[in-house]
Amino acid sequence: MSARVVSIVGKSDSGKTTLIEKLIPALERKGVRVATIKHDAHRFDIDHPGKDTYRHFQAGARSVLIASPTKLALVKRLEAPMPLDDLLETYMSDADLILTEGYKSADKPKIEVFRRAAHVEPLCGPGDNRVAMVTDDEVALDCPVFGLADVEGLADFLIERFVG
């Protein structure tokens, strides 16, 4: 896979999703095709009771795909968790950069979001593969530090370091 992967990590309510929402259009404006994968350690549903695809899945279909002229969605039963690298190879081949939300235990480069008002200390420590931090705090790290509002600076960093 030619796309590069960077995990956006942080403790609960640190602002990971908000950062990704701002980062995607900043990167796209710079010509970077972005894809995302959200890690969910719990059970989730994206379909709704009563809809045809929901009924197909509830009836026992192994996979249900819904497609329109402009998008598609796939719901697939898994026997075991699918490794991140398999997800990337199977579903994300059309992106220049893939941002994951979560996957803090994966061996991918990480950008940590840390807000002092939400947590006492950052999530990552030495050896956690953190390549940058986005924060509202004064921290001295051995990696670049970006303010919460410096989305353009972070986008430029990602392009320079991971997209090329």
C-alpha cells in the first residue's frame, strides 16, 4: 500500500474527532486524498431497524453492501477482529494519507491530542511512536508541538513527513 498511515490518539474527550474534522478539509485543499478509520472497541450499528439492509443483516447475511451513484457502505460480520494493516490494504487503497482515530496500541506513527483542562497528563510516553502533539499546554517534547488551532501547520507537517 502506498498510502501513509498516522493515528490520531488521545484520552477520551481530548478533541481527536474535532481535530480530524478540521484536518481533512485542510489536507484536501492541499491536494491530499484523505481516508479515515475510526477504531471502536465496543459494538456499533450504522444501520437502522426497518431498513432493507438492516433486515438483510438481521436475517443472517454475512455481508451487506448498499451502493448509490456517489457512495457505498459495507456491513460485514467478522469472525475475529480484522488487523489494521488488513483493513488498510482491503479498503483504503485510494488514499494518499489515512488518519486513524484511536488504534493507540498499533505500531503506526501517532499524533497525540492533549488538553490540560481534560486530563492531567498526556497519553503517550517514551517508545509510543508519537511524532507530534497538538495541545493547549506548554510542553517540552522531542517532537513537534502544534496549538489546537494550528491545523494548517499540522497539515503541512503531515504532507512533508508522510505524503511527500
